[in-house]
Amino acid sequence: MNKTVTKITLFANFVPLISLLGFSCTATLASKIGINYGRLGNNLPSPYQSVELIKSMNAGGVKLYDVDPEILKLLSGTNLLVSVMVPNHEISLLASSQTKAEEWIKNNILPFYPQTMIQFLLVGNEVLSYFSDQDRKNWFDLVPAMNNLRTSLETLNIKNVKIGTPLAMEVLQSTFPPSSAEFRSNVSYSVILPILQFLNTTRSFFFIDVYPYFPWSQNPNDISLDFALLKEQGNPKFVDPGTGLVYTNLLDQMLDALVFAMAKLGFPQIPLFISETGWPTAAGDGEQIGANIANAATYNRNLIKKFTAEPSIGTPARPGIFIPTFIFSLFDENQKTGPEVERHWGVLRADGTAAYKIDLTGNSDWP
């Protein structure tokens, strides 16, 4: 998660409504929400205890930030769909050598697949949100690494593993109104376009880390808290002047901004996958407003209700289209860097107890 948010600008371009190609997702993720299992803490339950907790929560899937062999073994034989990640610092090596990419798959995927249901291989984490010389090199090595890994999966007869890369909302230089959205000029054609071409060819997803909390907390006088918390009942509605589409929550606005930005590059059909979203339970340093258990519970419960609904609700630009979703995060992580608020996103506390009641299947209607 990167807390920086895109600057909000106001201008409108008309983008016609789109029809989507027939992408499909597994029934498990269609009926349940996944969970992000980060481990940046020195007080967290063991991997065994953590996997047992995830299973007890009846999650649809789990996203890891590495390829830890102990955890992948523990996930063997479960019905959890698993997402694993190539660390940012390994991207350039995998881009430079097909042999290295094949070694990576042999070492990190082949020993566990298919007993562990690895379905998503994510290359890097929010790569376009970092700007050092090596980081910028990673921007252009992303697609070559993804291509090499894809070839290696095919060579080793590993099927049904989708490759993508999770990006943050700051890949957009404008987000409001959604129809005006565009990718940042420094990555739009040079980096994003090749990514979209890869995702389209492989019928994969645009993975996005999307947090309504951050734009709301930076603009609380301009954005209603209820609008950010997905409290659609009685909410003021926003009509996009470019399309006439009606928005009742901030998350839909942010997701559709990506839809319109992709359409402007010629790819209106690539499906979205929410790789991270959530709301903080505490701020600690007093500098972040609205970070509390009540708001976190409200946001995540409304999120679950929205994305487990049958039939799928979708967004105004893509009504009825299912969006797989993973909540951030399983635990509070006391070793995350940045403001204190970064360390308080867990649906569970570090001791494994629930921060608030939550049902990832959407079958419970909590007050």
C-alpha cells in the first residue's frame, strides 16, 4: 500500500460506454472476499496459526507478498486461491534472462503447484510508485519479466496461473470526474500501454490497490464520509458530466477512473481486480482523521456486501461485472514504515483476535 494519492483535477472528456469481453473468474472468489497476508511485524502469529485463522475466516483467497515456502506448504490442500509475488528487486533479473525466469518458476511455483492453488503471479508491488534510478528501470523491465515468466510457466506445463502487477491509484494523473481520467504522462504510453497489451493478450486482470480513505482524509470538506464508506443509502449522488453516469460512492468513482483511462489507450475491456483495499482502525499520531474501528468495520462490511452480491453489481461504467477483491489486511503490522496509520489496517489484531466482526462471505448482516 502506498498512501500517496492522485491529485484531483477537473476536466471532462466524453468516453462512450463499453461492452466487455467474456472474462471469467473462479466461483470461489465470486462468492467470497480474499485477504492480504502481510508479515511486517515482530509480534504476529506463526505462519501455521495465521493460515488457520485465514481458513477460519472462510476467505476466498489469500495474497502473499513473497513466495515463502513454509506458507505455501501450509496452504496445500486448502480451497484458498493463492496469489504470490515477485519482489521488486528481482524484476530486472527476470526481465534480462529467460533462464533465470525459468529457475524462479522451478524454485518458487513448481514445488507447490497444483496442491497449493496458486492462481495469480504478481510481478512487483506498486512498481510505478517509486522513482529511484533502479525503480525507474523496473518500470520498463516489468513487461519483459512478465513475458519471461509466462513463457516459463508454459514450458513447465503450469496452467491457469494469471500474471499481473498491482499498481496504486497514483498511476493516474487525473481521476475526477471519472470520464476525465488519464494515466500519468511519464508512464502512459511507455509503460502502461505495454502492460495493457500483455494483460489483454493473456486475458489477465488490471490489479489495483484502491483506498477511498486517502482521498477522503485529504479532502474531508469536499468528500462526504458516508460517500467514502460506501454508505449508499441516502447519500448525495454525483453525476459525471462527461457520461451522465451516476455515482453513489467514492470507490466506484475511483474504479471507473481506471476503466476510462484504459479505454483512452484502446483497452476498454480489461477486467479489474482489487488487489488491496481497506480502512485503518487507528491513527496513533493524531494526524490522520477518520481512522477508527467503527469506520473500518463500516467500510469493509459495505465492501463485502457490494462485491459478494448476486448477481454482481459492478460499477456505473461496468454494471453487472464481477470484480475480485482482496481486503488489506489480515493483521496490524507494527514494522511497516511511514505514518503511524500505516500500521493499523488489520481485520485482526497482532494477537489474532478480531478488531471487529466481519464475514468475508457476505452472509452476515452486521449492524
